Amino acid sequence: MTETTFTRRHALLGAAIGSGALALGLPRPGLAKAPMLGTPAPYFYRFKLGGAEATIVSDGTLPLGNPHTNFTGLSPQEMDKQLTDNFLPTTNAVLEQNVLILNTGDRMVLFDTGMGSLQLFGPTTGKLLRTMKQAGIDPNDIDAVVMSHAHVDHCGGNVGDDGRSNFPNAQFYISQADFDFWTDETKVAKEFKAFLDTARKNLLPVRDRLVFIKDGQEFLPGITALAAPGHTVGHTIFMISSGNSQLCYIGDLTHHPVLLMEKPRTQFAYDTDPRQSAETRVKMLTMLAEKRIPILAYHFAWPGLGHVAKAGEGFRYYPEPMKMEM
């Protein structure tokens, strides 16, 4: 029997078996079995913003835990309804950490640096340097690190465990109010000791390269600071302009696309001043909705780009479709 005859005969036999199995309602044997790959997609997204090139990388997902203990001001029934209506779990609020890197052609600007090696919320954080590598961005090329505030998940990746800056050629930018507060053990409550330690670890070693930014200041070309206090004393969001395009990097103005949006005066457990934070949220979201300015939300579902619009007494978030061409 030749190899050709053997192959043809078995092919015909296989086809007959397959037809018979289908006729009998039996499952057809697999003809192209392949191993499951078990690897995720690269964790970056790149797009044009006017004349600049923007890349979003991730520090990984941040499982915050039970939303009922982290968000207050809603009854358990109302919170569960908001979450269920939006197909979100009622037992664990999982946040993203969407880090923006802006290449203006003259400089490379990184907005917030994630958790670093701190695993306060589990092992899924601390991916910033890896995702930057996936995106083809060298930490040595970062000229400016801009921090919305000094919480663990926004400044935690400034400095490695060896005490050296992860971004050795960068100038660092933050509000003085946040620097002064989160590095001072007399101001930070005992239950936030991890926040104090992280701020000191990541801000004090770069103090000589730290620039304090002020409300309304265009501290880098096309990047303007807007004070948005409450979440922290010096929490700041950033209006970015390039050509005819605008984008507002909102940091922690709102952590959740539903619970702090439908009723924006809902309060958040990690706010320094929850009432002030809620009023700031309403004020800034109203401005962004009225001016139809796109936003990048640090903690919204990947990659966190979209718009906000007024919806009754609150707001609704509309994610922007990802564009795979530039």
C-alpha cells in the first residue's frame, strides 16, 4: 500500500465517520487540536492626540474589595441595583490603573506611576515597567513624571526597592500640599501608614528633582494643572492640549464609572475629605460634560478613555471605541 493510497483511504474513512457522527447527533472528533496559549494581549494602547503621540500602559488591575465598605452614602439595595444594572459584580470593585505617557516630540511625559512593589491590594499590580517595555518605551527616556496626588497607587513606582529612581532622567511634578501632607507622619492617620511609608519612599529620594505645581499653571507646554481637592488635600487633574485636540487626565476625580457617577455625591472611603471630594467631582464633571472634553480616567475599565455626560442628577460615562489604526 502506498502512502498516497493510505492517506486517501483514511481521509475518506474519516469523512464517513464524521458524516455518520453528525447524522447520529454525536460530537465530531477534533481535527485541529491546539494547546491553549494562556497569555494575555500586550497591555498598552497607542493613539494620536493632536500632534502628540499618546500611549496608555497599565500598572495592573487593583481589586479594591467589597464596594459596600469602600463607597458610602447609598443603601446596600441601591448600590447593588446600580452595579447589577451595569453588569458589574456586587462583591468586589476591581479598578484599573491606566497610566498615560505623552510624547510631544520634544519630551516624554508620564502621568502617575502605579503601586511599585507594594502589594497592598494583591499581586496583580506593579506592572508599569513591564508594560512600558511591551510598548517600546524606555524609562530612561521619560523627561517628566507628573503625579495627580501622593497615594500609593499613583506615586508608588517612582523609586525601586534599591532606592534608585525608576526614571533617572525625569523631573517630578506634584502639588506641594500633597507632598507636605503625605510625607509628614504627624498628619497621616495611623491606618494609612502604608500610604505614608510609600510616599516617603517614592518622594523623598527625588526631592531635589521635585517641582511643585499650582492651580491653573501651564507647567509644561500644553499641560495645565487644575486643582481638584478632596480625594487628597492637593489632588490635581490635568488638561492636555495638542493642536486642536484636548484630553483631561482626571486622576482620582472619580474611581468608579457607576457608583461615583450616577449619584456623584456618594462618598469614597479613601478620600481625605469625602464631602469636598464629592463637590469637586460634581464641579469638574459638569465642566467636562458641558465642554464635551474627552477624559482619561485612571481607574476606569481599560483603557479608560471616553466622555462624561449629564444624566439626571448625576453623570454617565461613555467609553470611547479603541482605534487600532493611527
